[in-house]
Amino acid sequence: MFILHPGSGIPLYRQVVEQVRRLVASGQLAEGAALPSVRELALEHAVNPMTISKAYSQLEAEGLLQRHRGKPMTVAGGQGSQASPSRRVRQIEPQALQLVAAARQLDLSPADLAALIDRSWRKKP
């Protein structure tokens, strides 16, 4: 469900938070959908359980997730269905701006960057 990149420079808990936000916004995680347990996710990605717990706690504080004692965390009610395309685009705009800045520093053309994005899109995560 989650793809974590330990060497990316982005804290792992933040990667989980952002991925849950995107999955909910896209409708891939619907209201009431259960998330993997803290222990399960920590074992799967060989990370400290506190990392996952921190991410889930932040998402719970935001009202995106609900905690159920003895049961999995679920996507909170009231999140609605899939967010509009413009709202979903706004969620990835900061990463796009960073990518464009890096491409400019490397003196890559927009066509080079578009080709990279296209190749990346076709790869399986």
C-alpha cells in the first residue's frame, strides 16, 4: 500500500502522511477503509513502529483517520468522495516545483523533463 524511500531525505513518517492524504484525496482509500496496523506496516518496511504511530497520530489529529481500540485505524467519515482534479494537483504542486527547479539547475529542457516523467509514470512502483 505504501512505498517508503529511506534515503530520500524526507522523514519516513512524513512519507506515510503524504501518501495517506493522496490516497484519500484520489478515492483509493474510501471512508471506513482500514489501514494496516502500526506493527504490520513497521515490519513490512523494517522501520521503527513509532515512525508509523507518529504518522497515524498526525492523520488522526487532522481528522483524516479514526482510531478504534483493538481494531485497525480507518479513514474517517465526512472525507467525502474523491477530491476534484484541481485539488489533487495542488497536493503535488510543491513536489512539481522542486522537480522543475532541479531540472533548471541541471539545464534540462521541458521536453527532457516531460520524457523523464513519462518514463517514470510507466514504471511500476
